Amino acid sequence: MRIGVLIGGGDCPGLNAVIRAVVRKAIDAYEDEVVGFRDGWRGVLENAFEPLTIESTRGILPRGGTILGSSRTNPYKREDGVERARETFAEHRLDGLIAIGGEDTLGVANRLHGDGVNVIGVPKTIDNDLAATDVTFGFDTALQIATEAVDRLHTTAESHHRILVVEVMGRSAGWIALHAGIAGGADVILIPEQPFDIEDVCRLIRRRHERERPFSIVVAAEGAVPKEGTTMTLATGDLDEFGHPRLGGIGQRLEGEIETRTGFETRATVLGHVQRGGTPTAFDRVLATRLGLAAIDAAHDGRWGMMTALRSTEIELVALEDAVAEVRRVPLGEYERYGVLFG
Ligand code: F6P
């Protein structure tokens, strides 16, 4: 077979491990040829590609980022996007494409499948917010980085009797914030799923002071929002090709609000893309490898329109349609269960 591979959306640790696994098995087990498209769907639209071989993918397993590059290009936002994708497919005589991505990239893959293009999906995102898979690779690495940051901020918060706000990634799901906050013993955790009242946040912080703990750690997902009708408001940023606003800024806003309302010195740290960079954890490398191996098998079994997924301990195939139908958010019951640990 001739198989294309691309990566779309925000990068995350483990992407190269998928590429390596696909290429190894495609060439050694199936005698396939593999073409890598540069920068996600942009590479397909502009026919920017490179042949992927065992030699060209050596040594990439522990490397962060992606050797193919990524972008947030949406072929359905271009007038002739689908036509151009078909032309590129024909030019390379591709039997199918393995698209590695999150909700946006896999959403495009699902639509292309509906338009008759052979696609298999592989889920990735540090946000861990894809339905139909229990975990996405990249999440474990991002969580380790965020937890280490919380640990480090804890000791300096205690020394200086400060309130330290940590802004982590998580556009519409608060998995990183919740898990890093629980693992690092945060006093307040703010997630997009549960709009917050700034007065409740300040109450928890004041209560700690009364209990002679004159410092606090607040972990906030970048997508956390104030509850409607409360006394804090947020402005929204510009939208990307998938209609998502550029986030970042809640940490700074919380810094100002908490300091003004409590009178306690407050500082914010924004972890940002630090969470997406660098070498993947062993867990993410293994998961990414398993998903890549299953993806090339699925292509050979003609399971187009499916996505490889971790279900419990097994790798299974699920319909792309189901995977992109909704975002996997933190269930409110789970968030509330931890409420006793706050403040
Ligand atoms: O979807 C993954 C993610 O890391 C989100 O958590 C974040 O909002 C977004 O990507 C940031 O994207 P960009 O790197 O394009 O600013």
C-alpha cells in the first residue's frame, strides 16, 4: 500500500513515536511506502511532503514535537480544499491516510471519510478531551510538567507567604488542571466545566490564612471562566480556523482580582507551551507506539473511518464519527468529590 501520514493541531509529546511505529510496521511487516505531509492539512493542500523511511525516522522515539510539523489549517475553510486533497491523493497514488490529531484534525478526517477519502485517525492532545478513548498520549507528559511546576511553586509560596496562581492548558476540559492540582495539593482548582465565583475563591484563601496557612496555590485551566452574574468578567480573543479563541490570560486576571479582594500578595505563572514541549514520558511513548501500530493494521484491514483508541487496557477501533461527536469533559461529580481538599 501507499500510505500518507499527517499531524494537525497543537503538537504534543509522543507524536514522533506514532510516526516511527507506523513507518516501521508499514515497511517491515507490509512492504508499504509511506509519505509524510508537512504541517497537517496544509501539506495535503499544497502537496508539501517527504517520503518517510526507516532511516529517516531513526532516533525520533524520545523526541518531543513532530518531525513533520503541524498547523491548524482547515481544508473545509478553503473553497477547493477537498478537491485539492483528492488531487494530492491521486498524485501520490495513496491507498489511505493516517491523520494524527485532536478534535479539529479528526473532525476534518471524519468529514473527508464522508466525502469518500480513506482515512484512519489516531487521537492526540495534551488536553485529554477526546471522546471514545480513555486517555490521549501527551496528557501524561503535560501532567508531569504541570505537577512539577505546582510542587516548585509550593515551596516558594510558603517561603514568601504569597498566593501563587498557576495557569495550565485546557481549552474546554480541565483534566490537566484537575489532575495537576490534586497531585500537587492545590488549594483551589478552576476548570472550564465549572464556572467559578471569584468570591468563593477568595473565601477559601482567607480561610487558609485563618488556619495559619498564609499561602495558597490556585491552579486554573486557561479555559476557566467566571460564573455569570458574579463580579468578575473576561474578554474573548481572536478565533482560529476552527473557531477557537486564542486563550491565555486568566492567570493574570486572577492575580489582580485575588490581590485586590484579599489584600494578600498574589503572583501568576503561565505554563503555556512548556507543557507541550520536550521528551514524552514512558507511558506516552508506549501508548503512542501502540496506537501507531494499530493504525497501520487498521489501514490494511480496510477499516477506513475508524480511530485507534485506548479502552481500558486494550487498543480498539472506534468510529471517527463517535470520537468527534463531543468533547470529553471532567464530570462535575468527579470535580466536586475533591472539593473537601480545597482551601
Ligand atoms: O488543544 C491543545 C492546546 O494545547 C490547548 O490546550 C490550547 O488552548 C491550544 O492547544 C493552544 O494552541 P496554540 O498552540 O495554537 O496556541
